[in-house]
Amino acid sequence: MTKKVKSLAEQALFASAIFILFLLLFESKIVVPTWVQPLGRMHPLFLHFPIVILLLAMAMELFRFNASYAANEFYRGFLSNLLLVGVLSAGITVIMGLFLSKEDGYSGEVLQWHKWSGVGLFYLSCLIYWSRNRDWYQATVARSGAILAVVFLIGAGHYGAVLTHGDNFITGPISNPTVEPVALDQALVFDHVIQPIFQQKCISCHNPEKLKGELNMADVDALLKGGKSGKLFKAGFPDQSLLLQRIHLPLEEKKHMPPTGKTQLTADEMTLLALWVKSKPDFKKKVIDLPPTDSLRRIAATLLKPAEQQEAVYEFDAADEETVQKLNNDYRTIAPLARESPALAVNLYNRNTYSVDKLKELSDIKQQVVSLSLNKLPVKDADLKTIAQFENLQKLDLNFTDITGKDLNELAALKHLNTLTLSGTKVTYADLQKQIGDFKSLKTVSLWETKLSVSEIQQLQKANRNIAFIAGFKDDGKDPITLNPPQIKNSSTIFDKPTALQLKHPIKGVQIRFTTDGTEPDSIHSPVFNNQTVLTDMTTIKARAFKDGWFGSSTATFDFYKSAYKPDSVNLLLPLNRVHQAEGAKSLFDYKLGTFNANSPAWANNWTGVRNNDMVLVAEYKKPVTVSSVALRIMVEEATGIFPPGTVEIWGGDSREQMKLLTTVRPKMPVKGEPHELKTVSCPFKPQTVAYLKVVAKPCTLPEWHGGKGKPGLVLVDEMFVN
């Protein structure tokens, strides 16, 4: 390094030291202008340079006073230049870092440690550089300074890595043993199913130390608070929740989460988050509190350990097989509770042949019977004394029998009885209140369709907290149930010739009313569906279900599309967007429609898209057809940059080379804040007989008010309709 260059570098170093001191002193008052922000964002890129240079320089400084190096002119000159370059580049890195720290999302204790260890490293390195030719700067001082500088360097690097990748990023795989899945019966929906997703994919950028977007996802309170862009989710409405919108954005979108380069969410994880938001999150709910058929519970069950079940151990021997075989007949079945188990399950049938003697005949296997079903048989209160002979009985089904409950205490001696079903019987609150406390092992009692009121069952539950009383639904007319919406039976909503509208409802006696003019159907004026409606053109059907004693359903909307001519072959002349390939050109005429629901296969498999070039499709008809319109079904979601095409051109002719422009359509553009929708862009023209059609959809330029202003919009098309 020449003297002139070295002098300029030293002056720059001095200026850097003064400027950094200024930034530190007036940090709270400084606002970094937008045009300077790119310089700050170069901090993670540039910092690797001074790390390497300073490490090498400090290593050489350790040995500088060794006799063999002290007299080496090249060693001393090279070390001086290397140290100068390292300190100056460290100063530039610190300035970049201070600029970057002023942006949203950087705060917390870790940031302070990273900042001050970096600043400390810079000033310590400056001190070493400016003092290294002083008389007092000897071997001990040089080695101590070099070692201290390396400590600062490691500290700054460590805290920087924590800010970027999260705590324990390097040692995580070896210091954190694999966490065993929680048992299904113990797992909480949020703590053990949802929070681990946030922990693995989100919290490294959204924690108290690194608040990207002012969003902290490390605890429940912060999660509910949301961030700079608003609430993270809207309970019950996944399609309106920022969380779901961001994770389903195209990967190349700036706002897609997690960012490009980070580990992405799996399909199951995205589905779990959508189902969790839809279920109106309860942060204390257990997985097993969800209905067995609930999709969230089913997916969660694949991630959790099965509920721990202790294998039943019985103190009695198996019954004689020949005896069991003789006792089996047309009105009574006896079978092992499980393979290789000595326990037996007994079911009695046929109300006309039942008598208490049928129970007494089981005396030879009374020790082995653990489950007894007498459902819908004329069992009397007096028969309970005979039932009590089955000393190991665990489950007793007396549903819809003739017992009144006055002699239930006959069963109290059954020390293993844990399940008792009394639904549809004449049991009374007074008898249950008096006797149920004598059952020491009882865990579940079924009481639906009995004379007990809701308040009486609640009182029983309050007095016997170890027993679950199952009451069922009582239709007293005070709490009408809302009907679910009608459904369609048509195999497809796309047709090429007149087709009958087919609507259905799973509940008998329901009246379906519908409209075809876009108005909301009501229970008085709208026509009743009678299976006589025939669709001949594109139609929007709105339907509701009504029944006396029930609330009317919400409106179900079904869009029917007519496509009279399906091409014999189709091909795309320009490439589709990498993310939205669907099945290529053929997916535009496959009668399969896309959806808004990003968790549905129809999202990934049915949408074709373009952004950086036009969508150009050529369709061929081996036998010429007379056409008068082409329509495109598109998605519009202005918040994510999914816009209608700027223009749609329809070309037609007898050959590929001789097509003429039939029409040009400029679809209406959405306004800011407009809700997302699936709509049809219709392109009518004078009837033309053609063998070839060409459709050109050109992406629009995003408007000034949009976050991506000036960039091309994303065009998504799932189906095209001819005539």
C-alpha cells in the first residue's frame, strides 16, 4: 500500500470513528432516509469481509513480537496494511448496522449486545492500530489486545446470528434432544400442535429480540395483539386472516411468509393453521375436546402420540370355550373383548324372547363378563339384582329399557363399573341424586331422552365431578338450529348443452328456494326448487333451505358455465408462471374449476398464471365451428397483486397463419380494498366460423395506489368457455 493510499485510509478511519460516535450519541433523534436504507441492508452481506480480515490480522498480531517476525520488514508492513483494511471495513460495517437497526423489526436485548460488541470491536481495533507503534505497546499488550478483539468478534458474530437465525441456531441439533410427541389425550391444540409450527417457521424473525413487522409470535398475548399490518388472524375467518393470506402468497412475492430462503410450511402445516383459525382459537382447548371427525383433530393425531392406554390385566382365567359356544344362540352373542383376552362381551337381542332367566343362564361365565348390552329389552328394576352377579362388569348398556332407577343401588357393588347408559329410560333426578354417589368407579353416565331437565343434569354434574353426564340435545323450541345450505348434485357446473339443475339437502322435509337473477332468496317470494329448472346459458344460482321450526340456511351460490365447443387440441405459445402451472394448456378446458381455498388441491392443480409475459393460447377445431364469444374465469385479489388482464384479445381464422382480430376487451380493474372474487371476463363478437382460435391475455400494470405499483399484475385463469 502506497503512503498516499495509506494516509487516505487512515483519514477515512478517523472520520468513521467520529461519525460512529455521532450516530451513537444522537441515535434516538436520527431518522434514516429511504435512499440510505439500501446501504444499511448491505450490512449482512458486507460484514463477512472484516471478520476474515480482522481474524487474520489479530492472529498475526499475536506473533508480531516473536524474534523471527519482529525483524521481518515484509511481515510488519503486511500486518499494518491488513489491520488498517480490517479496521476500516469494520467501521463501514458498523455504520451499515446502525442504519439497519433503525428500520422496523429490530429491537431487544440481543440487538443491544450485537451492537455494542460490534462497536467495541471497532474501537478496540482502532486503539490497537493507532497504538501499535508506541513504546508501551509490547508483546503482552499486543497479545492481550488481539485476544480481546477476537472475543469481541466472536460475540458480535454470535449475537448477529441469533438476530438472523434465532437463538441456539448452531448448537440446536446437538444441544436440544428430539422432543417426544405429547400423548393425544394430553395435548393442547395451541401448545402442542400450532405453537410448534410458529416455533420452527416464524419465531426466528418474530420474537421480542427481532420484531419484524412489529409482530411477536413468541407468546399468546403478543400473538393476539398482531403487528404493524394489523391483527394476525380473524377468528372463524381464515380467508380474511393476514396469517393465511401471507403464507399462501406466491413464493416470489415480497410479502410471502416465511421469506424465500427460509424453510417453508408444509401442506399439512398450512392446513392446520387454516383449520385452527376457522375453529375460533381457544388457547386452552385439548385436542380430544374436538369432535372425533374434526379435520384438525385428525391431522393433529398423526403428529401426536396415541393416547396412552394401559393394557387391561384381568385376574380371572378364560372361560371354557365349549361353555361359551353353548351359550351363544340366535338371541345372545358372547365374544372375547379382544384377541387373546379372557374378558367377554355379551349382547342380548329380541325383546319378545327376553326374560331374566337369559341372564341367569350366564352364571358359568359371570366372572369373565366385562361388557353387557341389554339395549331396547324389557329389563325391569328387579333384574338389576341378577345383573349385579357379573362381578367384573365394566360397561352396562340399559338404553331404552323399562327400568325406573329406583333400584340402581343394586349395581353399586360392581366395583369395576365405569360406563352406564340409561338413555330413553324412566330414571328420575331424585333416584339418581340419591344413589349415583355410591358408584365409586363410574366415569360416564348417558341420560339423553330422559325426563331429567338440563338444570337437573347440571346439578348432578356439579355434585359428582368425577362422572361425565351425557345429556344430548333437547329440542324444546327455544333454541332452533340453523339449517346447513343446499348442495348441488350436478357432477360439474360446466355444461355444453341444456342441463337440468339438481339441488339437494340431507335433511328430509326441507324446502329449497332459489333465484337466478343475483338476488338473495327468501322463504316467501323466491321460487321453490322442484327439479324442473333447465339451464341453457351461464347462470348464477343462489339457494337457501327452509323448514318449520328451523332457522333458514345461509345462501349457497353456484355458478354454472356454458361451453358449447371444446377444442380438439390446445397449446400455449408462451410459458406459464413457475408457481401456477396446473396441467398446462389442457387444464383450461378440463371442466375443473379452481378455488380461493389455498388448502384445496383445486388451488394448486387448476390455476394457470402469467406475470412477466402474455398468456397466449391457440385452440384447434378439426371441424370448423361458429363461435360468438369466449370467456375466461379469473381470480381477482388486489391485496396480493392478482389482477384481471389489462386486455384480452380474441383472434380467429381458418389456419394458424391467417387469423384476424375478432375483439379486444379491457376488463374493469379492482379498486383499493375491494374484496377478492372469482369472476368471468366475457369477450363477445360477431359470429365467426373458425378452425383456430387464439386467446391473448396481457397482464396489467399495477396502479399507483398498490404496494407493487409499476410491476405487472399476476393473471390467474382456471377455465375458458367458448360460446
